[in-house]
Amino acid sequence: MELYLDSANFKEIENANELGFIHGLTTTPTFMYENKIHDVDNTIIKLSNMVNMLHIEALGEKHTDIINEVYRLLDLGLDKNKTVFKIPISIEGVKACNILIKKGIKVNIHLVYNIQQVYMALSAGATYICPLVGRLQDQGYESLSLIKNSVKIVKEYNYDTKIMFSSVRNKEHVKNALKLKSHAITIPWKVLIGLTENHLTDIGIEQFNEHMNLIS
């Protein structure tokens, strides 16, 4: 399962890169707003130079607007082999997706909340599809079956698309993603750094240190 960091915080990104095995970065306009980023274009270029694979937003009302935004971003100097353009699910979005995919440009269809949206994104040839598990659960909806059924459809119909478990809120979500065989996951830093933690591990380390001191 590909592991992505979900962030626009440079310190978090630097810390994640130091791990040496993060697949890439997903980010949103909301993250940039929260981190008080105003020069978006230069930030995108900086981020692209920091990570192996960058998922960034390409917004537009019409499919032509979305495509124009993708090419505008590529003209900034982005490597299309290392960039995935995030497009919210819509009729115009999947139309743009299909055109871009045929041009060899990677697309992540996101803000996905039901299996019909997944099907349209799959049909359009999306590279990634992001069902937003946490956001669904925040509204009181059962969401894990959407991941399960999406992964199942990809396998049964042999789609060349990866289901990305997104809107991760806690460590339980990471366990869910692994159990449901999600192809990728994007995780906030505050959740990512907790994945190695366990109180039994802490007890074991304390015991080993104590015994090592006794025999040294």
C-alpha cells in the first residue's frame, strides 16, 4: 500500500522525507490556507522538488478550465511523471480526466462519497480515486464498505486505477485501509508519527534497558 503524507506544512514534509520511504505528498487549498501560504505557484514548485510524487489541485468549472489549469501548472516546470492532478468528481471533472489520461497525465479524482462516483472515475481512467472516509464518518455515514467495494471493483473489472484511502483521522483508519487492501493511503503527520507507538512496546523497551544496565 503506497504511503503518502497529507499536508502542506514544510516541517512535516521534511520530517516525513527523512523516513526515506514515503511515496509522496497530497495537499489541498485548505492546507495551504491553514498554513498561511499565499504564493501558491511557488509553493507548488517547492513541494514538487521535495517529494517523489506530488498530488495537487486543478480546479475549474468546465472541463476546458480544468485542462487549462493543468497545463498552466505544468508550464511552471512540474514534471508530469511526478505530478498527479487532483480533480473533484463531476461530469466536467471526469471528462477532463479522460482527456488528460489519454495525454499521459496522471489524475486523482477526489471528493468521492459513493460507488456511483467511483464507477464514473474508473470509467474515465483515473490514476487514483480518493474516497473520503473520515468526512463520511463525520457526517454519520458508514464509509468502509465504499473502500471495500471500490477495491473489489478495481480487481474484478481489471481497472488500472488505485483506490486511495483518504481523510484519515486516526490509527484505526490505517488498520482499516490495510485490512480492506486499499492500494494507497494518505495520512496526516500527527497520525503517521503515532503508527509505531504502543504501550506494550514501551514496557518492553523499558524492561530491556533495565536488564541491559544490570548485565553491563
